[in-house]
Amino acid sequence: MVGANLKAEAMALMDRRTELEAQMNAIIQRLCQPGGPGISGSLVDSEGFPRSDIDIPTVRAERQRLADNDEGSNNQDSSTATAVASAASHNVLPRDALTAMDVDATVSLPFAVVDEIAEASPAAEDGLQLGDRIVKFGNVEAGDNLLPRLASEAQTNHGHAIPVIVMRQGALINLTMTPRTWQGRGLLGCHFQML
């Protein structure tokens, strides 16, 4: 009986997570529209004055909402994984409950979000999209010193395909990206905002 309740609770939390991710993706799309400030772009012009082409209070509110949702989503994910793992160690899960593979998928949290992609860049050509949340980039998963590790992974694999796992609208998607020289800056032509 406890296993069935745990499964229902885990499924409800996963549904809530999907809802939050959809809301977050909508915010990211609004912020990253052409001419928009993006997730982390400046709200002041080159002279230090507030930008007149955007509604700054709305942008700040959406950025705050994005940050609040992201923290809530991560907390729910880890509590769900902990509850499922705890129950599994006590053998109270019924046969049709979440498996170890499901727990691994829940524990694999995104560590970065794509907040900029240049046109005709390797990232754009390889299928990366604005708002994609990076779960795994080659051998890089969540941890410390992510930016240097991401840069090193791209440089080490220059001209070679890298398996990438992204979360897009609540679903995990496998991509293959090939870091390469192109007309723009960097080997990928995109920017990751760490979560």
C-alpha cells in the first residue's frame, strides 16, 4: 500500500515538474525573442541608462519567476528521487512502480540552459534550440567547474561528434553535436547559462 501511494506521489510530482518546465520554456521564449534581453542580458544601454525598447519591470519579474520555478523544480526532483530510492531500498515498491532506470532519469538534473544560439552555427545546425536544458554534454554532467569542463570537452572533441542529452519541454532528447570552426565565435556558436 505504501508503494502505491509513493508511486502516485512521484507521478504527481513529475507531472508538476512538466508543468513548471513548460512555464519556464514560455518565459525563456519571451525573453529570448529577437531584440529581447535574454535570460541574462543587460537591462541598460551602453551609456548605463535603462533600455527604452523593453519593459524592464516585466523582464525582471519574468527572470525572478524563472529563478523561483527553477529552484522549486530542482527541489521537487531531488525529493522525489530520494523518496523513491528510500522506498526501493526497503523493498516496498510494487512491480509496476518506478524502476532504477526511472530514478536515474529523475536524478539527472539539467545543469545549464541554452540562452543564445547564433544563426548558421554548429549548435544551430546540430539541432540545439533556445531554452534547451543541458543534462549531459559528452562526459560533462552536473558538478563543479562546469564552464571550463564544457570548453575543454568541446576543444578536445574538435571535429568529432559529441553525444548530448538535453531536456526540451520536459522530455529528454539525445543529440549529436560536432564542435567545429565556423565563421563566428567559438566552436559551437551558442551560450550556456549555468543553473
